[in-house]
Amino acid sequence: MDPELLAAAARVLDANRAAGRCIAVAESCTGGLVAAALTEIAGASDVFERGFVTYSNAAKQESLGVGEDIIATFGAVSIAPAWAMAQGALGHSQADVAVAVTGSAGPGGGTAKKPVGTVVFARAERGANPGEMVADVKQFGDLGRSEIRRQAALVALELLMPEPVLP
């Protein structure tokens, strides 16, 4: 596995272990890459509670409770569904914090408004004010499917830090 992803995953696990927090992820375009990086580290089970790979819109609805109306109104690659995914991951787990990632890794699937390389992130924390949403849209550009997924996984891992700093 990519050494940069592994180093980021180790930092996430160490920081959340020290903070006494459990984490969850809800992934779409990364297809489980964030969860794979986290679980590559021995001892991850005391911090990483679970991951959801909800690649299809139906999976986002069934597994995370994302409303069909949210996806129909905003599209799967936007802040509202990402936020709903993060909230759903918290609601369907015992985690203290959850990060969601959804986007278009290509080579197809992009649009004029949301081109290939558009990835949306959201972070939800148990007990936090839902009005204080942490979400961001990144435009990685058409770097190729693997690199877009890798860059998205790195951002998602950073968002799992107790004091995240969006790169």
C-alpha cells in the first residue's frame, strides 16, 4: 500500500487513540481505500469502529439513510449528500466522529459543473451542533482515477484527526 496513506492512517489512529475516540468512514469514490489504509495498521480495531462503502446511490440510501430527495436535488457529488453520509455513519455506528467522501474519480462521470476530480468531504461528530457542518469540495483535476482516489483518501484521513486541517 502507498506509504503516504499508511503514514497518514497511523497518525489518525495514534491521535484518536490518545483522544479516546472511535472513528468511522463512509466512502463512495474511494471505494474503501480509507478503511483499507486504517486497517493495514496493526491494532486499528481499538480506534476504527467501522467503514461503509456506499458506491451506488441506492447503497447510500439503504446503508446510511441518505434521503432519495437529497440525491435527486443535489446529486451524489455535493455537500448535502456527503453531510448526510457522515451523519448516517455516526447513526449506524458507535463512532465518535465520521468522515464521508463522495466524488467523481473518472475517467467518465464528470459534468461541466462537477468535472472528473471533484470530490466532496464531510465530517460529523457525535454530540456536535449539526448546524456547524464541516464540509469541503476539492477539485483535484483529471489526475487519473487512482491518483484522484489516493488524494481523496489523504484528505479524508486528515479530516479524521482530532484537530483537522484541510490541505
